[in-house]
Amino acid sequence: MQNPIVIGIDAGGTMTDTILVDKDGRFKIGKAATTPRDEAEGFLQSAEDAAEAWGISLDTLFSGVNVVLYSGTGMLNTLLSRTGRRLGLITTKGTEDMILMGRGLQAWSDYSYADRLHAVTHQHPAPLVPRRRTHGVTERVDQFGDVVIPVYEHEARTAAKALIKDKVEGICICLLFSHVNPSHEKRIAEIVAEEVKKANADIRVYTSHEIRPVIREQSRLNSVLIEAYATSRGRAQLEGIEAISKSHGFKYGVQTLLSFGGLTSIKHPRLHETMISGPIGGILGAAYVGKMIGNDNLVCSDMGGTSFDMGVITRGQTRLENEPIMDRFKLNLPTLHLDTIGAGAGMILKVDPLTKKISLGPESAGSDPGPICFGRGGTEPTIADCDAILGRLNPDYFLGGKVKLDVAKAERIFKQKCADVLGVPVHEAAEGMIHMLETDANNALRRVISGQGIHPSEFSLFSYGGSGPLHLAGYSRGIGLKDIITFKFAAAFSAFGCTTADYMRRHAVSVQIDIPPTADDKALSVFGAKVNDIWVDLTARAITEMEEDGHKKSKIRTEPFLMMRYTGQLEDVEVIAPLRAVKTPNDLKTVIAAFEDVYEKINHRVSRYGQAGFSIAELGVVATADKVKPVLIKHDLGAADPKAAHKGKRRVYLSGAWHVAEIYEMDDLQPGNEVVGPAIIEHPATTLVVHPKDRVRIDEWELLHYKHAG
Amino acid sequence: MTNYSQDVIRDLIAGELPWHQTKRIMSAYKDDDRFFKVVAVLQDRVTWTEQILLPIGEHLFIVQKGKTRITKCDCGHEFGDYKKNWKLAANIYVRKDKRSLREIYPNSDLCHPDWMELREFICPGCATLLEVEACPPGYPIVHDFQPDLEGFYRDWLKTPLP
């Protein structure tokens, strides 16, 4: 076997997963607990686990690879724990309270439905800059970019001095309509820089037009603040990862994943774009595998210890969300769309002694202390404990035997805290708990699918994440999906997905170009020139940034896009431009036609409404450069009998009764094999439960297809 | 039913419980014995020994004193029979001109003193601001509420009034 050339690592809330890929796309995975205080520790343990699986040392691994991809939680934790930098803010006079007012929905965005209605629980997230370090400067640019009031420079200077005196570590500048005309932001930034220099202070200046020149000032403000607030520590974590990789012989720079699905170096100038990256990997991986096996209507489902993430890919197209919410801050950062509910194997179970009401979570036992059965000091029963009690998890083969599960202890505490309170036998109670979790996930999946307006029978379900296969049978039952697929590398699927991404930059700017339906060729060429100028400018910027990252210009592909709508509508549609430049009126007509095509696909043919005219709200460019990716290898189908993978029998509680289940080793299953339940298919990092009479078939790509009986 | 320890309720009342924990309590069903725990915590916080029957403000309580029930401040000052408006026995500062209103609203627009005045009710014992009223000038002092103690204990708490 050749040595790996790509390492992909995904640090989640509970586990850090590693995938190693060699030149031919073969891969192995590793796993270790996430270490939030110093992520480098978990990173190294996880990499070591994978290296061991490959049969090489860490030094051999790191000195041989070309690419190290890391997606972590450092920045998000900085934001959640409010341990970021001390910031100051300069804004248009009169809008200083914007930061305190926030968006109304930020006060309840991650609440349950009951709490959304329960207004007394609404609470704005603590601001990243206190009001006393927010300074207003008299100036005004209107929505057309015209200067209404010039910058009062003396006010900017006073504000800068006050902030320097306040010992801030970063100064953010966010003015109204700076995405249309940034001249005032630029001037204030110059003044601040002069004052900082005079005071000989070490303060970085961030301007909103550089970070994200996109309409809607609250989201723009949040983007600038989060970039300034959280990324320095996040960058330090990433630099720690890079340093430790280099100390083991790695020769290049570490890469990380962008929320819209590309890779970038850890020197990325807008590092907040990498903050929501973890679950994105799964969607990328699913889209990639889907394309490879010729299946492009997919529902992805990722179940780990804490959350259940779902994404939809329709006709190979992933969905971008333009204003996602991160820790209850609304950002204008394009992000692959995911739906998430709290549901995972680490969920803590509680039973109310009076009402006998059972609640799952929302707290998760995480990796520290973890479920009771881990024996690391956990005292609250979790779903994973139920899985262990029912024999679904092999106590001697969890993480390949690295963690011995203390089933007796789990059973004792579960009996005392849950089963006895409910007054039902332990095994019945444990299965009931699992059933509740799977029902939650099942309902969420149905909701996500029906939200697409497409019938479930057209979709295949991809299931991954450490506990995805464990609960797959339950959460996919009865939906009527076309196919249900899981993977031998399910536990590291997100990390796998990261390795399928290309290097990417996305530059976009808000515009207001309204094309009337009656526009003649002369008018169209004026509009076209406007569009083209911005594309040329953005393309140059994207290419420069990628070149700075060490990509050869000849390897960089650029693709312009537009956010368009019929004039008067409130929502945009993203349109990939059908041509690289708009030079003639006909070119612009081609672009408009492309918009109408996309619009028709998303909505319906009869919803076209060109009579209203067309508005372009945003212009952008995506630049990409290729990278080695893992491939799935197609094998010949062999016999159906899976005896080569058979490793024993075990008593397992399924569907209300004890069964003697056949146990198989997942990695030893061959293409063509078919396993009939009751059975357990084990992997060091995951477990697939096959319910009685259900079937699992291994296809020529070594993917596992789950088929419910009857 | 949820159940919280006395310590948690004490921190809740003191405003020292972290927000996520406070939120969890707010979102959950109310515990059956919350009233008694709250009263016990409040009783611990005051220096006097009369039994608290009902808290009616941040610093004010209706307490059992011998055979009478009176309104009492946490500093110990007594306002007399709880059925009488305690405000009448408080020190009152009325802000009815621009200068005094400006102290409250240094940076913003003011109400017109001909149309509205602010009445601050201050404890004669500890000078704590107990209540503020915004009324048109001449409007009688508002009796905020007169609780039906007997009915509350009998029908809601299901225990006899001490």
C-alpha cells in the first residue's frame, strides 16, 4: 500500500475524526476525543489513530503528505465562551445603538417553539463590543453611494484616540451604505491608522467593505465584529495545528474549510468564513459520492454525539443560505444550507418522577465526561448507554477496543434514574429512549424532505456520523426513500467530505442594478458594462488572493455569478453566469435567460414574470483550483454470503425482544455480500444495527444499502 | 415536576444565576413548592423575624406581626396595615419641572411637566427607591394592588394562612 498524500481532520463537538487518502483514493480513518482547550492534542491523537490503521508512524505520515486539511471548533468556542479580543467600533453617528438593538430574531433564534412564543425568555446575545466603546462619527452616504454629509474627520480622530486610550486590541469600522461607496470607511481607517501609529499601539483595523461589502448593515456589522473578535484565537489554534504537523515533518501549509464549501489556507484574510465548516464537509462528501455513483437527489444525515444535521442535494445542486445564524448572530456569509436538531448518542436522558415525562437532552454528555459506560466519570444516562445496555454496542470493540464500555455500571444507573422511575423493565425503557431519539430524527427528516416539495421516493438517504448507522434503521423507517446508504467510513465522513473540496475563494459585492423589461440594446449595453466592470475587479481580487496562497495562475478557474430577482421581489436567486464576460446586449440577455431558467427550476414555469423587469442585487466571483481527491473504487460483485466477515454472535435486544444477532466486521464485508438481520455490523469507529428481517447489501462501490423488511 | 434546591432559588433571587440556567428555569414547568422556597430565601435575607406572608415588591413584604398584618420594608421600616396604601406613608419626591426630569433623562426628550410628573416613593427607613409612578399632575396616588391573602392561601397554596 502506498503512503497517504492527504490528511483530512474534522474536529466536532465530541470526536475528532481523521481520514487519510492515498494517490489512488484509498483511505483509512482514525478517531479520538476532541480536546477543546488545545485542539492540537486531539488532532495528533486522531492522526496517530489513523496512522496506526495505515500501519505507519506519525513522522512517515506527515512527511509524506501534500495536504493537511483541518476543520475545527476553535473560533466557534471563542465566540460561545466570549473570550475574544477587546474591540472598539466606529460607526455612522446616530447608529451607535445598532449593536445593542441587534436583529429581533437574534433574541430567540435557537429556541424551541414554546420559548419563541414565551417572550420573557427572549434575550439578546451579549454584544461583542460594549456600547461605551462604540463611537459615532458624523458622515452619510446614501443608498446610491452619493455623499450626503462628508466625514467629520476631527470626530473620527477623537474616536480613534478614545479607543486607543481604552486599550482595545482591534477597531472595527462599519458605516451605512459602505458596500455601495466605501470612501468614508477608507478615510476613517486611514485616520485611525495614523492615530494608532502615533500612539505606537498594536491595534488592527477592520472595515466592513473589505470583510463583506454586502447589503444589510446588521449582518455586515456582525460579520466584521466576529472576524475581529474571534478569529485571532482561532488562527492561533490553526497555527498550533500547523506547527505540530511541521514538527512531524509536514512541508506545506495547513488548509481549512470555508462555509460555502471550498478550501483555503489558514492565512485566509476573512477567517470567519471558516467558522461554520464542520458539518459542511458531510454535504460536500455526499455531493461528491452522489456524482460518482450517479445519484444526485440526496438527503444527507449526520448523527454524532450532540446534533443531527440534515442537508438536501437536489439534482446535484447544494443549497446556499445567504444569511445564516451563528451563535445567534445573523451574518451575511453564504453557507451550505443545513437543518439541525439536537439529537445524538450523547444526549442526556431525564425522567420526571411526578409526570413520568421523559426528556432527551438538550444537553449532551460530550466527550468529557461522556456517557456513563465510558467510565470517565459520567453520571447521567445517555442514549449511548442505552445502546450498550441493549447489546448494540460491543463493549470490547468501542473505538476498536480503546475504550472498554462498563455496561454493568450503565445499566445500574440507568435502572435507578430512568427505568425504575418509569416502572418498566430496563431493556424496555432503554429501547423506548432510543425509539424517542429515532422518532425525533425521523420526523425532522420528513420535514426537511417535504420542505423541498419533492417526493421522498425520488431521494436517497446518506447516513453518516459516528452514531448515524447505529440509529439509521429507526430514523429512516417508513419514509419511503428510494434508497438508504451508509458507508464503511461513516464515522469520518465529514473529514472525507473536506478532502473532496477544491481550493476556493468567493468574492461578492452588493449592487443595485434594475433592468426594466423595456430596456433597449443601448440601455442593456450600459447595464452590461456595469456588471462586467465589477466582475473584472472581483476576478482580479480573487486571483490575487489565491496566488498569494501559492496557486499557479494557470490552475485557477473563475466563475462569475449573480444574485437576481424580478424587480420588486424580496428574495434573490443565485445564478451561475453562463458566460465569463458581458460584452454585448445579447450577452446580458443570455444572463437574464439563465436567471429565468434557474427561477423556473426552483419555482415553476408559470411563475416567470419578466414584465416586472430584472434586478441584480449582488455580483460575485468564485475562483477554484483543483486538489487530489479520494476516489471510490468500483469492484466486481462477489457472492452474497458474508461469511468472510463473520466474527461471532451476540445477544442483542431489538424490537422488544432478545435476539441472537450475527456479528460482522464492516471492513471485511465484500461487494455483493448481503447481511440479513438480526445482525450487527461492527467497525472500530461505528456500528450498524440491522433489525430482524431487514437487509444490508454491499454494492460495487463498497457502499452499504439498507433495506427495511416489508 | 422540576425541583430546585434552595441554593439555586437563592441565586435566582439574587440575580446571580448564569443566564442559561435562569432561562432553563423560565422555560420549564414551575415547581410546586416554588412559593415556599422563595419566601424562605427572602426570610433568610431580612434581619427581622416577622413571618413573610407575601412579597409585594423588590423590597416590600406583607408580614405577620402579632395579630396584625403589615407592609414592611426589608430594612425593617414598617408602613402599617397592608390594606392601606403603603405609599401614603412613604417619603415622596415629585419631579414636575424640566430641571428635575432632566436628571433622569440627560440625553433625550422630556415629557411636558404640565402633562406628566414622576413620583418617587422612598423608604423613610433606608432611603431606598421603592416605586415610581408616572401620572398626570393631580391624579390621586395609585394603590398598586390589595391582595386577597386569605383566598390566595386557601385556593392556591392550599395551606391555612399563618
